[in-house]
Amino acid sequence: MKFKLVFLVTIFTLASGSALGDENRSRFDGSLGAGYEQFSVTNPAAGFNVNSATSYNIQGEKPFGNSPLYLTSGLTYVRTSGNLNYNYTSPTTSYTASNVNYLSDDFRLALGLRIKFFNAQVIRPYIEGGGVAGYLQISYDNSLRTPAVVAAGNDFKTLENVLEFGYYAEGGLEFQTGANWGFRLAYNYLSCTTRNIMTLSNQSVSYIGSTYYGGIFWDL
């Protein structure tokens, strides 16, 4: 217990820096970024594949007083593609098809805490963690319209919307290149699970997202 307390005090001291409060940044900063995201589906074990994609994000941060601890919020957008084993039961019949292509539009809201090390310096390492809530829209192309699906009926779904929830952890470096702006390089780890997807046998999807991104920040 004593070791843990000493460790936490040391971390906070390093984060505070030698000139805390002399930082030439406003009390609220915004940023824009883009990165490369890779996905690993953990559930279902098979029948759902996701391709890598470009992600775009907008973020804001506000410190707690003059401390190195910041409240962060952000919106991330990712459009990706893949294929899955379609399985949907309508009020009239069941539809199944293998390797159906889809596009997904993912809008994620994040809220977290960021701690910056050497907070008053030009180069600032940081770590961050928090929660994520998202809105995922899945649309299917004509590969869904197999002879078996078309013959079964016409009330199959070609579009589905579902919520998702999870958490993230991030680490990166900030570079203060001007009095009111700079740039950031970071790695973001995301763990997310959707609500049940009706066109996927009414089961949820759990996945890991790994994103390497860069961006610029500025004073607001």
C-alpha cells in the first residue's frame, strides 16, 4: 500500500513539471486528428470480418485548475467495410447468406481523463483512459440478394442501426510548436461491444480497435 502511494505521488509530481501554471496554453484546447485503425473481432469467433480503415476525430480538453489532469471529450468517425454471414428472421420467414459485403459508419463519443507528464514543457508525454458510446450503421450491398434470399421473400433488412459501448486507453506525445498550437502523435486502444444485431442471428459483436493517429491542437 505504501509503495502504491509513493508511486502515485511520483507520477503526479513528474506530470506537474517545474513551471506548472506558466504554460502558454488557454484553459480549453481543441484538436483535429486522423489515423489508421485495425480491428480484431473477439465475438463472434467466425463469420464477421472487418477491414482496416481511416479514422477521423475531433477532441476537446479542459484541465482541473492548474493540475496536469485534464477532462477530455471527443467524437470519432470511422467508415469501414467487411463481410459477414447474414442471418435474419423477419415476421414472415428467415434469410441466410454467406460472405455478404457491408459498409459500416461508426460514430463514437468518448469521455475520459488525461494526465500530462512535464506539463509545462515543449514535449509532453501523456496517458489517458475513459468510456465510449457509439452509433453504428451497417448497410448491405447487392451480394445479399442471392437467389435463395430473393426467393424466400422481400422483407429482409438491407440497413441496420445499433448502439455500442466500451472503454479506451491512450498514450502519446504532444509537441508545442507555437504559442497557441502544436501537434500530437498517439496510440489508442479500444474495446467495444454492440447491442444485438438482428441480421447477425440477433447476437452482439465485440471487437478491439487499435489506432495510430496524429493531429493538431490549438487554443480556443
